[in-house]
Amino acid sequence: MKSSRSAGFTLVEIMIVVVIIGLLAAMAVPAFQKVRATAQDKSVFSNLRQLGAGANQIFLEQGVSSVASTTLVGTNSSQYVKTFGTVAGESYTATILQGTPITASGIAGQRTVTYTGL
């Protein structure tokens, strides 16, 4: 006589698959968050480097030792850095002083990146 068992999955088999998927997700999420944080920091550092280059240009051209970030960034031809948006809610140094680092703080509410290339 033939067995009356159907060709579907049992509850135990489905639970094992769900547990395995959960374990894989638990390992992947922290790695994804680390990659995301690294990408944000690199993008913010790039913005800081642009601010530093613009500030150095003003220091050389105008002979000043400080400049407001709002003077550097914008869309006018007199401004040295094209407007950029925030990456992760960060805020940049308001006044850039010659020879001092430029800082972006509050990246994703918790990190700070500093550019010392001035």
C-alpha cells in the first residue's frame, strides 16, 4: 500500500530554515553597519578636505588667518567650495583658523571626524 504522506515541508524543517536565516542576518547586520559608518566617515572627510583646500586658497589670496565656513561654501563664483549636503546629520566647524584642524561632529549622532591638513 502507498503512504499517504504529502510532498510538503514539515514544521520542524521550516523552523530550522528560519533559524538559519536569522543567524545569517544576525551576522550580516553588524558588518553592514560598520561598512556604512566607514563610508559616511570617508564622505565627511572628503567634505572637510574641500573646506580645507578652499580655506587655504582664501588664506593665500586675501592674506587672512580665519574664514567663516559660510564664506567658503555656496554656489556663487566668489565661493571656493560647491555646496554639499550633510551625510549623516553632521555639523562642520563654523570658523576655520589657519593652522588648526577642521572638525565635523555629530556624524550619525555619535562620531567626530577631524581634518588636520591645514
